[in-house]
Amino acid sequence: MRITGVKTIVVGNPWKNWLFVKLETDEGLTGLGEATGGLETTPIEAQVREISRFVVGENPLEPVRLWQRMYKGVFLNVSVAMNAIEIACWDILGKSLQTPLWKLLGGKQRPRLRAYANGWYQGPRDPSFFAEAAGRVKEMGYTALKFDPFGAAYRFLDREAEELAIHIIRAVREAVGDGVDILIEGHDRFSVSTAIHLARRMEEFHPMFFETPVMSTDIAATQQVARSVRVPVAAGERFRRLAEVAQLVADRSVSIVQPETLNIGGVSGAAKAAAIAEAAEAFVALHQAQSPLCTAVNAHIHASIPNFLIQECFDDFLAPWAREVCRGVPAVKDGYLDPSDSPGHGVELDEAEAARRPYGSANFLRLFEDGWELRK
């Protein structure tokens, strides 16, 4: 089998354009990957086209070898584009063997995956709004939910903004009770001293973890925060190299690792990152703020690793047409989801539906501007 073409499809999700990569082969099988890159789209689309020279004419049934070929071909760099192609190759491999991805990764470690809700707080930065929205998430069956209560903060918070953030956390805790886990998102916002201060203030609400309280790539700062507070710290979504995962867990102060599959090396990279975390007795909760395709891919990986903690999921809070674009994504039921049993990762892109949602130049989340929570 040989790859004959690499195609990109952009879908205009309102707060983040999604970028899909479709591999075509001479035997008619196709594979789907994703190259959504946070807050940029067209540069990555061009990158996919340029890097395709390393894979056209190659065998897609060898995803790890092809990833290494791309890695060496771009002088030992890692990109979202090459990881998307790697994911698409795994999809083709599974389809060629009529086998779901989780089986290719060694089988299931557990019957189902606990999920936490994200993206549910699209509205004003007001404690009563957060409380009402959190109550609805609980009614949907979720047993965990994550949110960023810090507005447009950058490095520091003034007293008024800090008090509002704490009131929001308190309101959510009171709304969902002690039986639901709350997870606090920091979005890389704070200095070390601010992060430590805030983590100590939120201890009374016993959050499951404080995610990326400081710049994620500043591993020493992340470890310093983790050693100084009682709230568990989670980090890793910006990592592109496995060495960063090893460095993060080296002193064992951080025991929750969140690699982003699209950053860390695709399916094989995420599996390797999980193994590194396991060696340090750390848990894995893969980051997922992209399209529903990544929900499906992460579910396969999570099902196959022994140190899975919990899976991030935006899907119930996306635009209603999201599941029309990505067909076959497992749904969260009573707070849990299962990976697909269909061959490959089990997701097919409806290109006709995708074409109805074109790229939007304003489809970007502005995390350091007031009102970003409205996602407009």
C-alpha cells in the first residue's frame, strides 16, 4: 500500500478553527488525522502540504517509521502537521486489519473511561452563572468538570479579581456538592508566587487538580508550585518532546501529566509519554481542546494505558453540528465513555458538512482579553 495524496480540510468551529488531514492510498483506504494548532490555522495547513513530501509514495501501515522519517526530514523538529499524518496512518493501519486502535495498542485496561466536562461555562464571569451551569453539567451525569475562573489575568491578580475567582470556585463547589470533582484551569497564567497563593486559597474546595498554573514549558517553576501546595498540579499540554515529560516527573512533585496528542508525537508519542509517566508512578490525562476526533483518538490511547486518570471532553458543549462533521465519536454517558470498536479510530469526516462550515478569520479564543469566556 502507498500514500497517494495528503489533503487538508478546515472546519470553522466558532472559537477555534479545526484542521483535519486526510491521507489517500492506492488501495482506496483513507486515514483521518487532525492538525488543529491552538490559535493558528493557515500556517499549519501550509506545513502539512510541505511535509507531505516525506510520506507520499510511502507505506501508511508503518506509522512509527514514517513519523521518524518526517522528524529527521525537518532536522529533528516536532510539529502538529507530522503528528496529524501519524494519527491518520494509525487509522489506515486499523482499517487494513479490521481492528480498532485500542487493540493495536495492546487492548483495554478497563471497561470504560471516566470523563470530565469542559467548555460548559460559556457566559458571563459571574458566580451565579457558573453555579447554574455547573448544576446542569451535574444533571447530565458528569462526575467531574473543569473551568477557568480567572478572567483575563496574566501573571498577577488584583484583590478584586482574586476575590471574584474564589467566589466562582466556591459557587461551583456548592452547586455540585462534594460528590463531583472540580478541576481548576490556570491556562499558564500566573507567576510562581501568585500560583502558590491561589492554590493555597482554593485548598478548602479540594479540587482534583490545578492545571498549568504557570507557564507549562517552565518545568522548574511548575515543580516549585507543586512542591509548595497541597492541591495536585497537572501540566504537559505544550510539550513536544518526550524528554520534557521525563523532566516534569523526575522529582515526583507532579503526578498528573497532560500531554496533547497533537503535540507530543501523535498516537505513538502519547503512548510513550504515558510509559514515561508510569515509570515515575504518575497518572495521565491527555489534553483535549480540539475537535471531537481527538476525543475518539484519546479514548483509544487512554483505554490501553495502565495509568489513565480521567479524560477531557468538550463534545457536549460544542456547536450542535459538531457530531455531523465528525461521525463515530463515542458519546459520554453517565460521566463515562468507551472507545469505538470500529476499525481504526472509528471516526469519519463528513466533508459535505465540513464544507458548510468554512474557515473563520475571527474563530480564535482570546484568553487574555476580558469576556473570553463568552467564546465569541
